[in-house]
Amino acid sequence: MHEEVEATVFEVLAHTVRRDILRLVAYSQDGASYTDMLGEFGSSTGRLNYHLKQMEGFIQKNGRLRYTLTPLGRAAADLMFSLRKGLPENAEKLVRVRTPPSLMPALKFMAYLLMFVVSIPVIFIGMQLYDTVVAGGQLIDILLLIVPMAIGIAVFVWIGYMVRVAPGYLRVLERRFYE
């Protein structure tokens, strides 16, 4: 029976979100509300509900609908806190810390490849536009070339902007994906 409880404790402590929930509830004086958890973790309600369901027996709702630790939850939190305090200074060097692979290199490669693919027609449209202007082409022909060229340039700039801005957003998506 103790082995099953021990396995359950380690299963709860194995996930980052559940450790964060234990930490938040343990540090709060009168318990943590569901809204506190949503705001703290930035998680969806479905994902938070899943983790709360996995933590049955570790946390409970009190009369004011705030989550508090059960005796088993207190023991798991104490184990987590004592482990953190008892680690040697060079613990990172002693173990291989496992991190999930990042999707960022692949996404950046795809974005740069897309920028290259978009730039080729823009270059050819630009050359055609130049030839049309030099040859004294009609205004409608020039306009028909300017519009797709402008769209291509806008897409090119937008992809470049997203490569610079999106990594923070993509990291959030990665964390949610690996939760």
C-alpha cells in the first residue's frame, strides 16, 4: 500500500505544472483560488482542470472554495522543498537535465525558406515591371505588376517581422505543448 502512495506522490511531483500548483497552494496563507491558478500559470481551464484532477488527495477545496493542501499534499510539498534545499551546489553537473527538444530551429528554418520562396517571384515581377516601364507600357500593365509585387513585399516583411517577434509566443506554445 505504501508503495502505491509513494508512486502516486512521485507521479504528481513529476509534472512541472503540478509542482507549481503545490508550491502556490503551500505558500498561500488561506489557500489559492482557481482564478489565482489560472492567472499564475496562464494555462487553459481544461489543462488546469486536468492537473487538479490528477492531484486529488493532495489538494482540497475549503469552505471558501480555495484550494488547500491535504496531509498527503503537505508531505509531497515538504518532500519537494527539502529536496530543493538538500541539493549540492553542482547538482546540474551531476545529472543530465532533460529538456524537451525545441521547435524553434525548425520553425525559423521554415520561415526563412518561405521568405526565400516569396522573394523569387517578387524579383521576377520587379524585373518585368522594370521592362514594362522602360518599354513605355500602359498604366494598367504597370499597375497589374505593382499590386502583386507590393503583396509579395508585404508578405516578405511580415514573415521577417514574425521571425523576430514570434519566438516569445512560440516558446509559450511549446511549453503548453509539452505540458
